[in-house]
Amino acid sequence: IMNSQSISPALAEEPNDIEDIPKHKEDIAIDVFESIDLRVGRIVKAQSVPDPKNGNKPSRKYLNLIVDLGNEKRKIVTGLRPLYDVEEAIGKSVIVATNTEEEEILGLPSKGKVISATNYSKVPMPRTLKNILISGGPLPSGSQVKSL
């Protein structure tokens, strides 16, 4: 059990609006969790996505990516556009759930999900700022991400 003395001072001072943080989802079986194939991928190509609801102007939300997963390159449409311009996304290492069903986003096929986290603190960043979870270190594309 953690108490305020066991939390580092930096974390203890971080303001948080508890009412804004979504409730935890229902528990899942360990084998369901372990069935999610998480891999390190490197973004090798990024393109803006035309938004048909906005006169085919570039989407403010989505980027069409080619992600190198080590043994294949995969097309993934993801909501990274608010975080990165097309040029900035290229070369980033990201964590990808690779065994999701293919879906269509703004008319484009997408196979995989880039994993992100949302900051619900009002300080020091905007409260809805999302961060992609990047690999922590020099891991090659295709490296498997597992729980400990």
C-alpha cells in the first residue's frame, strides 16, 4: 500500500483532477491481456490524410503511416496529427498493438494501433495532451513489449 511518504516529491506535487480521470475498465483475463501483441515499430513514412467531411483538406487528427515492425512494414492510420507534423513523425519509435483487426479510417485501411497516454493534469500541459509511448532505449523494430 502506497502512502504519501512513499511517493516521490515530484509525483506528489503533480496536480491532478481526479474527477477528470476515466474510471478503470472491467478486469480482463490474463490470457486475454497476453494475447495482445505489442511491438516496437519505427515510423518510416507519414502522410496527411484527406478529410472528406472538411472538403478533403488534410485531417487535423489523422496521419497515414508506414511503420517498420522488423519483419514487415504496416500501414496504420493513427490520431498522431495533433502531436506531430508529417516530417516530425518520421523516424519516431512507437509501441504498436499489431494483432488488431483491420479497420477503415477516413477511407484508408489500417492494421494496428499506436499506443498513447493522455495527460489529465491541468499543469504543466493542456489537460487533454496525448503522448505516444516510445520505446525506452535503442530497441530494434519488431522488439516485443511484454509485462513484467
